[in-house]
Amino acid sequence: MSFVAIVAVSLLVCIAHWVYSWWRSQRINGKLPPGSMGFPFIGETIQFFTPYTTRDIPPFIKKRMDRYGSLFRTSIVGYQIIVSTDPEANKFIFEQEGKSFISWYMDSFGNIVGKDNFLFMYGDLHKYIRNLTLSLLGVQSLREKFLSEMEDLTSKQLELWSSQQSVDLKEALSTMIFNFTSKKLFGSGEKNIGKLKESYVAFLDGLISFPLYIPGTAYWKCIQKEHESIISSRKRNEFGITWQEFRSMTFTHKVINETTRLANIVPGIFRKALKDVKLKEYTIPAGWIVMVCPTTVHLNPIKYNDPCTFDPWRWKPEELHTGSENFMVFGGGSRLCAGADFVKLQMAVFLHHLVTKYRWNLIKGHFVKKPGLVFPNGFYVQFLKRNL
């Protein structure tokens, strides 16, 4: 068969698949949310992954919200998807975990982490594996073991970076965190960790976005008012961050929440409908995918005043250590990320050593969202030791 014939047959198969999907989408017991399924087979994939640099809601989502409302349908990488930008609908979806919906991930993600990963498990088995994970990454382990190890590693890395002309901050931080976590989870040697990181490199793109602060601003003073006071309150022979000091970093936790709210790398949280589900005036057909869009919730002007502005003061003390329908950077419902506290501890320890011992200058770098956060040409920073 000639190349032209192969291409023609492939196109016919794609068109037939799209026609069947369209026909099937019309034959449901109820009303689908409004929207467009895009071109045959590819759907609206190209529009979804088009890069953008604004801090606002992704243009793909915002345009369709304005046209169709808080619930709309689309097709991305071959999947029929209902996109939810409605906090109440999101809450319902998460509450129906294991009943009307199950957690779902795209094949590309499954190929990276493996289909036997506990993220693909459900019910009692998922709960059992999650509890095992928490026994390693839970509060007790963080307090008794990981805190001192994280602090030692952070101190050494900042010391090393300060001797260099510039550091690609995103790459350096993600490598530090990946290596530390891999050793704890898998006990891997340096060679094996290098191979493991290569497999995860796409997944790690945009892992961390760090808000550079400007000396003299109220934010700068507060984060200094907090960490400097912790050091000054220690007894002369005391060294290292204690668990009580970590929990007392109220403003730092506000900074962490605000950073993750604005720079969350997750474009969507996916669930698969186990049966036809009524959601508001619409029906989600069995087998369809629902994508909860965290960005639209985190940038909702009704919940967050001036949502695109970095404002740590917006957080109330009772909101600092919990998730809700308005704050889902670590997932939602019963499947909250088991490593949430682990990540927050790493960020707090890094911030503590950074602001008390170093200054820094931005050399070059910018971000792009597509829709996850990435730094296409790196993000280079020069670290300088402070004169204490």
C-alpha cells in the first residue's frame, strides 16, 4: 500500500471515529452542557495547549466560560470532556468519589507513572496504600526525621549556589527536591536517580514557581519580621528549625498558599463518570470525562479580590492548612495529595534559610503556561551571602 493510501485510510478512520463520537454524544438520556467538539479526532487539543503568558484564567477556558457558562463540553486528545469551573459542581463531583465518579488520568500520565501506581487504585486498596504513604510522609515522620534532613540539605545547597555566578533556580530546586524524595521513597543510588529523573522530566516541568520579593516592601519586611524573630528567640546553643517554629511561621504559610494558588501547575483534575450523572440542568453520560479546572476557582474574583495579584495577607489563619472547593492545589475530596505537608515543609525550610542568610538577583528568565507552568529558557538567579 502506498504512503498516500495509508494517509487516506488513516484520515477516514479518524473522521469515522469523530462522526461516531458526535453521534453517540447526541444519543443520551438528557441534555449535554453546551460547547464544541472541535475538529475530527484532534478536537480542540491545539487550542487547549496553545502557550500563553498571562496570569489570568487560561484563554481557552475563559473564552468558553464567557460563551457557554461554568459547564461546557469539549474534546481534548481524543477524549470527550466536560469542563467544570463551578465551585459547587466541583464539590459535588469530589463528594461522589467511588459512587458516580472515579479518579481518571490521561494515558500519557499513566505511561509516565505506571498503571500500577496507587493513583489508579480505588476504594479500600487506594485507602490502604495512601495510609502507607502517610506513614512515611505524615506529620510524625516530618517532625521527627525529615525536618532536620531537609534543613541540612537546604543549607548545603544554598551554600553551593552562592559560590556560583548564576543558578537556574527552577532546575536546581526541582533536582534537589526530586533527589531527596526519590532516596526516601525508593532508596535509589545516584545513578538510578538520574535515570528516574529523565523519565519524569516532562512531568516535572514547572514544578516550582518562586515569588521573588523586593526589599523595602511590606511583604519583604513581614517575611524577614517572622524568620528573624524565630532566630532571635532561640537560646544561644540552639540550632536548626524546630517543629514548633515551623508551625509558627504563619506568614510563610500564607506565602506558600498564595504561591500555589497563583502558580499551580495542574491544568485540571480528572474524574470519569461511572453512570449517567445529573449535574445542574445537564447530564454527564457514563464514560465521559469531567475536568475540574482549579485555575478558574483560584482566580475567581468573587472569592479572591483582585485574584491575579500576589497578596499573602488575603489568607485567614484557619485557611492555611486545609483544602476546600475554593482552594484545591493539592486535589480535592477524599483523594487529597498524601505529600501535601511534605511539600509545604520543604518550601518553608527553603524560605527560612533563603531570607535569613542570602540575597539574590534575577539574571534572566520568564514563564509560559501551556497550560502548566514552564520556564522555556530557564530561570537564572545569583545568590549572595548576607553580611550577618
